[in-house]
Amino acid sequence: MQLKQFIRHNRKDWHQLEQMIKSFNKQRAKPTSQAIETFDQLYQKATQNLSYSQTFFPDAEVTEHLNLLVSRAHNVIYQTEHSSWKQFKNFFLEKFVGLLIEQWRPIIIAALLFFLGGLAGFLVVSQDLLHLEILLPGTLSNVLPPEELAANTQADQIDGAMMSATIMTNNIQVAILAFASGITFGLLTIYLLIYNGLVVGALAGLFWHSGSSYIFWAYIVPHGVIELLAIFIAGGAGLLMGYKLLVPGQFKRSTQLKYHALRSVQLLLGTLPLFIIAGIVEGFITPADLSLEVKYIVAIVTLLGFSAYMLYGYWRRLKHASI
């Protein structure tokens, strides 16, 4: 987008935000909820415009103007006690959903890489169990026989709180590593996605070979659905950053890194609640003394819940875009 086009496209919103800043500073009465909501939306748009302008038009006067405008708006919005909550709500209910919609391609690619590794691991191990030892050395001797799986994973034998905290920490570390690996032009991110898929696929092949796939997946999908979504998002963020470094286009690699790293970090931050939910499910529901059918129902509920969240966020974006 050219500078003149950028200014012409956004000038109306900047002017409206400036007028609202003056209005809020003058009035003593508490503004209406609608006015606060509109102001918050304009502030978010101006912040995004500033980030874009700093990246592509760093020496232009409009960048200095936007920097001042955003600073003034920031001072106004943080005068209200509810501003922090509104920022939090706006990010997770609109901005994060918007990023997922805009960056769906690298997220889908991350999922395909994972499933590619999973399919390879399943096909190899389901044909011959000894291949598990080749793919994952030392795993075969440490994996419980299928008939012992349910008997050794009951809630009364596991500290659910400790397991939940451990799982959340581990999965967040995996996500951060997949994201940060984008700096290697995405190569390490690709390896991590394929390898983790290979592990899951190989274990699935082991239990399929033993005729216990139903049991295996009942202990995977309750937390696995939401957990894998989070990993795909984090992996997609890493792939996005890596691709822009590898193919910078008309801009410098440093410029692409600055712009897309910010978007990738926002995608990563948005996955944290997903990992928390997955950790809680894996720590308290997955090992609980519940029927296998109930565990599958939990998986379906988590998937439907995420779908509802996406639809609601998309609806809010459409609603505010029409303001």
C-alpha cells in the first residue's frame, strides 16, 4: 500500500479518534458504554496503523502524527478502571480471531505437516512393532501394555494439580520453541511439527496393532483436540515468520521480521488460554475414572467450544467493522 493510499484509507478514523479524545478530556460525566466501545475500536485500529506506518513509512510525517495520536488515546483509555479488561477482552474476542482468519494458510500447513508425520509413524509401526524402537529408541520398553493403560491412569493414583501444571508448562514450551524456530527460516519448526506427529502416529500404530485403538484415543482426544489446535497455531506463527524471512519480497528481511514477528507473537500469546484449558483437561479429566465414551464427549465439547468462540469473535469483528 502506497503512503497516499494508506493516509486516504485511514484518515477518517484518525480524525474521529482525535475528536473523541478532545471530547473525553473535556466532559466530566462518565461516557456511555457505546462511546467507550467505539473509542476502544478506533484506538486499536490506530495502534495497528502506527505499527504498519513505523514498518513501511518510518520517516514519514504521518508516523510521527500517529505516534502522538496513539499516545494521547492511550492516556485517555487508561484513565478508566475498566480499560485493562477491555483491552484483554478485545484481544481475545476480536484481534486474535482476526489473526487466525488472516493467517489461516500457515496454520493449515502446520497441521498438514503434523498429520504427515503422524501418518508415516502409524503406517510404519502398525506393520511391525519393532519399528517403534527404530523410530523412538527406548520407547517400546516404557510403554504400558494396552490392558494396563486404564488400570494405571486412574485419578486416585495421580496428583491432578501437579500433572496439570507440568503438562501446561511442557506444552507451552513446545509452542514457544515451534514459534521461535521460525528464525531458522522455518526449517526447525517443520522438523518439530513432523517429529511430534511421528511420535503420536507411532504410538497410535502400537495400540492399533494390539487392537486397543479405542482405548488409546480415549486418553488422547479429550485434551488433544484443543492442545493440537494451539500447537498448530504456534507452529503456523513460526512458519509465517520463517517464510517472510526466506521470501522477503520487496522489503528488507529486517523489515519483514519486525512486522511479521509482531503478528506471530500475538498469535502465540493467543494460544496460552488454549494450553491452560488443555492442561486442566489432561490433568483432571483424561486420567479420571470416567467411561471412554465420556472422554470422547469431552473432546467433542472442546471442539464445539472452540468453533463457537471463533464464530462469536468473527461476529464481533463484523459488528464493529460496520460502526
